[in-house]
Amino acid sequence: MPAPLSPPNFDAAAAYPQVSQVRAALAARDWPALREVVDGQDPHGQTFLVDDVGETPDIEEFLRGVLAQQPDDRLAGALLGSHLIRAGWRIRSARRAEHVSRDQFAQFHAHLRQAEQVLIDVTARHPDDAAAWTQRITNARGLQLGQAEARRRYDQLAKHHPHHLAAQASLLQQFCPKWSGTWERAHGFARECAEAAPPGAPNAVLVVEAHLEEALDHDNLGKASAHLRGAHVQREIHQAAQQSVWHPEFRHGWGWVWVRSVFAMAFCLLDEYPAAAQQFAAMGPLGDEAMFGYIDGDSAKQFQRFRDRAYAKGGQS
């Protein structure tokens, strides 16, 4: 049994070296270098990098300057939209709506409306831009534009990129009850994505995420575990693993750490510790916040607690 790894490394740059390259180019305000790295990735990688860069503070002026000089630059538009959305979300916070003040909501929506204007222009000029459409799906949720509009945006993206996991994960959130959806619709969409994806693709993780969303909605780990141990739920989680992380064609592409983290958490809650230990071992020192923060808000502590328990009870496969 390996010695417990402590603490988990949640920094995306540790798993994806392109993240460090983009961050360095952004810090140097070297737009050609940044573009070269992002443009060299597939649509999944481009969306991942746009998400990550969006978290960077104090870049709005720089990105607006790039857009002023190059209005047709799809990357600058997607990055600015991502940045505005995340800046707005930090103001809103991750708390439930009843705990967010009126002023927070006003600032939140102001940022999202600015992002919407930018992203509409990007997708009008470049209707195949996966990163911009993914941001627009997230924005639809924040602006409370409804299930139908969020789905419409996803369908526009899916015409060009039918298995885009980041967009699917964003729409799945929209379909959950906390965003005025239903569990039936959330589970139905997750299954739809899993069944359509190629063997070994990571998309079946959405089935697990939907079940974890419903299980953790109980706000009690005992009840969450009991929910997951239902025969139908357990069967679906195992089937999702067979389609993805247990499949011989599964690869460590963009987002793989998040995928394994979600499965690791589910297996722990199912008391299937050898399966959980297998996922943790595959990640090595890496990890993803995934849904661990749902428990008490401290993702790193809970990830480490689950991982230590998996290694103690399940060993390393």
C-alpha cells in the first residue's frame, strides 16, 4: 500500500503543461505566443485553456485592447467572455441563491450581460467555436435564460462538436433542480451523452456526476451513500466506468483528472475502495476539486480524506 500523498495538487498546470505556457504568455502580455499555444490544441484543449485563463484577475483591459485592434479575433473574444463570467461569479459566490444579496446579484448579472455581448459576436462570426459556445451555455445559466435556451446553445455547438464534454457538463448543471431543472432531465441528458460517445471516451462521467449531484443534495454523507447503493444507480455507475475509465481505449486527454476524481469519489461513497484506490493511484499526486467541496467546502481536505481511506481499505490495484 502506497504512503498517502499529501496534499493533492489541484493546479491544472501540473497535469497539462500548456496551461503554464499560456499563463506565462498572458503574464508577459505576449498575445502571439498565447495564441500559438491555444491554437495548437484541439477544441477540448482550447475550451480548457479558455476556462483556466478566465480565472486570471486584471486581464480585462489587455483583452479589450486586443479586441479593439482585432475585432474578429475569436480567441480574444472567448477569453474576455470567460473572464467576465468568472469575475461575475466570484461576486455572486457559489452559495445558494437565498444567501446571495441583491447587490451581489446586480453586479453578477452586469458582468454576465457584458460577457453575453462579447460572446454573441464571437459565435456569430465563428459558429464553430466550441470555447465561446461553452461559455454561452454557462452564461445562459447565470442569466436564468431557461432550459430551452441553454439547450439551444448546446445544440448549436453540437452541430460541430457532438461530444464536447465541457459543454455537456455545463448543460448538465442547468438541468439539475438547483438551476430549475429536474432529476429526470439531468439523468436523461447524462445518459444521452454517454450512449452517443465513442467507446473509451470520458463522457460517461456525466452519468456519475448526475447521480452524485442527487446523492449529495441530501446534505448527509450517509444518505448520499445509501442513494448511490440503490441497485439501479450502482449499475449505472459501473456501466459508466466500463464505458470510460475502465475501458482500454480511455486516454489521459483534456480533463482526465476531473473524470477520475469524480469516479474516485463515487466509488468511495459506494464503499468500493479497491476501485476508488485504482482511480486515485492513476492520478498520482494530482487531483481535481470535482465535487469534493460539496461536503464542507474544503475540497482539498475531503479529497485527501477520501484518498487516504481508499488506500487504507482498498490498497492500490
